[in-house]
Amino acid sequence: MFLSVAIFVLYLFHGGTVGLSDDEAYYWVLSRHPALGYAYHPPAVAWLIGLSQKILGPVFGQAHPVVVRFPAAACAAAVLWIAAEWLRSAGARREYAWAAGALVFALPGFGAMAWMTVPDLPLLLGWMLAFWGTWRVVSEDRPGAWAVGLGVCLAGLSKYSGVLVALSSAYCLWAWEPWSKAGENRRRALGALILGGVLALAPVLEWNARHHWVSILYQIHDRHAGASWSFVRWGRFVLSQLIVAGPAVLVYFWILGRRVVTRKERGVSRYAVIWAAPPAAVYLLQPFWADFKAHWPLVVWIPVVLDLAHRAALDLVTVGERRLVRLHLAWGLTVTMLVILACRFPVLAPWIRDPHQDPTNDLYGWSESLKGLSLADVPIVGGRYQTAAQVAAAVAQLGGNPDRVTLIPKTYRDWDEWPHIEGVDAPQPASVIWEWPTLTTPVFFVSDNQHPGGPGFLGADCHILQKNDVRRWSYAAKEIVVWSCQPIQSL
């Protein structure tokens, strides 16, 4: 419990005192208009931010980092607490249960990034709930249906990959022991899993059915358009996992798999493999033929780390495995500390050829760059969802109306996610190809060095109004460009 509280306080303090990332600003924009689904993900992350805004907004204001990141800190703390509870239920004494939370936190992909509110945090919380609840049922024959159902539902409402959570839980509930020996707890848990899956699936399918199935099609097709086989890309993926998971976890992943296959173990190690195998089959092979994000395989590495924590807590580790525990803690805590420091100080800039490419620069400069604009009078447009979202959050933080900020151009995928401003928006969305509308009212257009390019309005005269060179210490961090566009007929 102490570890969970300490991490919650650390994450809330750190996350509440630096700016929002592009994606967090986008999820905050979505949270202003709750829906059953969105263009890229199911709705859980937007719902959580919206709830946090309702509760904490009157104290901190619109789009404040504390408001946006409170759900992340709460989810991360809950994941660590449930990990410790699982280790206790797996046989560890209370004084050693903290080892599970410590080793999960030491995963650099978790410890260094779990303070940001992204869909992966409620996904991991749902995963951990289902993992714990299923174990209580199949190993101890104790009630766990509520955790299974809630976990599957939350995971499914967070990311489409939440289906893998249901798959692992269902396999354990059905096949851990012959179904003929199933007691009341297993039957209830399987029923709760089905109910949780239906509750997660229904709103997502309903939203997609009304929006040309754009979100599901994006995940299974559009995201991987132009994919091709590449061993070089897979090599980059492996290098990324040396950072995100750490060398000790990659080595132990091999040891765990080999031990389960050769020794036919049925205890915790087998259980961990059942939960790691489905996402491993997806995320460890996908980089061969399509692009990847380094944090996606976290759901592969967490059960691996939990098995290692279980062996360490029960003093089952070999000498080599004990060294892996020490290496994992040292590596993970070092990387986590460096990432958090890099978000606050430009420690990466001296090592990068172009300091503009430091990814932590996205946390800086937006509110300062918009001061002095006529926020109440002139609509503001972003050409990419990242810039439009950062502008909307900055306008809200400055006391303006974020509904005067929108994304242009829109397709039907984005149409319901952004405000429609008369004189700026097209009368209907473009089908697939982004098309610029004819401008009939003055607007500001904002771009940055990460998403460059000027406006393409039809019937408009646009010129650069100001270039803001955002600096972190002496380093050039970001360039934010504000354009002024006037409809030609009004000139």
C-alpha cells in the first residue's frame, strides 16, 4: 500500500507540473463531448478524463495537467496495489508482497510513462484486475467474478487489444482444470467475463456502426497500410524493448518459456505464460511486417515480471535469476529517473543533433505562444489533430473557449470529434481524402515543427503572423507558427 500511495503522489506531482503531451491534449478534447467511441480508440480514456474534469476542474481549471493526469496516477497506483495483492494470494508473505509492485514499476515502459493519461493505463488496470480475479478463482477457488468482469470490461473499453485479456482469462477459467470439476466460483467468473465483454463490446460496435466502422477499420487495415516484411524494423523493435522492458526481462522471458515447456509446470509460471502468450503472438511478431509502438508489448512483460517477483518472494530463484532481479531494478529505476528528468530539464538536447527532435519538447510552449491572440473573437484551426488539440487545451488554460478551436480539414472519421465553426467548416465531411473548405470568416491557423505546413483554405489569403521560438534553457525546443487567414471576398 505504501508503494502505491508513494507512486500516486510522485506521478501527480510530476505530471501536474509539466505540460500535456499531444495525445493527452487530444483525449482531453474528446472528453468534452462524451461518446460511445472515437476514431482511434474505445472511449474509456476520454470518459476518465471527463470524470476527472468534472470533479477537479472547479479547483484546478480547464485542461490543467493535474486534472488530465489524475486518472493515470490513480490507475498506476491501483495496478501496483493489485500486483501486490496477487503476490500475496500466490503464497508470498505480506512483507514481501511489495516486490510485485516494485518490479512492475521498474519496467521502464511503465515506470517512466505511467504518469501520462493514455488508453494503455486503464487497459493495464483492467488487465491486472482480470489477472488477479482469475487467479483467485482457478487457484484458490475463492470469489473473483467481480474482478474478472470489471477487468474485461475496462480493458475492452480502453483498447481493442483488450480482447486478449478476455482470451487469457477465458482459457484459464475453462481449461485450468477439467470443466467437470468446476465449482460455483468458476461458473460465476465465466459468466462475469461474458457480461463484461458484452458491456465493453456493445458501445464500441454501436458507435462504429454509425461511423462507417472507421475505428475498427483503422486498427485492422488503415494503421498498417503499405506494410511490408522487414527484419531491420524488427531489429529496431528488439532494441526498443531493451529499453522499454530491460535486458533482464528479455532474458527471463526466455527462461520462463523454456521452463514451462520443458518441465510442464502447472503453477504460477504456467499461469504467467498463459497471460503473456496471446499478446506476445501479436506484438512480438507484428514488427516483422508493420510499424509498432515501443510500449505496446507491456502486457507481455508484466506477467513475466510477476512470475519473477513470485519466485523471488518465495526464495525460489536461482543465483542467476537473483542477479536478473537486481539488474532489472537497477536498469528500470535508472531509465525511469532519466525519462522523468528529461521531461523537466533538457538533458537530451546536448546528445541530439537537432534539439527540436527531443520528444519531451511537446510538453512546452503552447500557452505562451498563444498569449496575445484574440482568443475570444477569431477561431483557431490546427491542420493535424496534435496541433489542434494542444491549441484547444492551451486556449482553455488561458481562459478562452476551446470550442472556438477545431481541426481542418476533417474526414468523416474526425467529424464528430471537433467543433463545427460556421464559415470555417465544410458543409459535410470529406469521404476519405482530406479536402480544404472555402473560408468565409477570418481564422488563425497554427502549426509546429513536428507537424509543419501551412493552411490550404480555398478562397483565402494567408500569411504568417508570428513565429514563436520556444526555448528550454539555451536550447531551441520547438517552433510554433501562427498564420492569419482572411477570406478573399472580405479583403
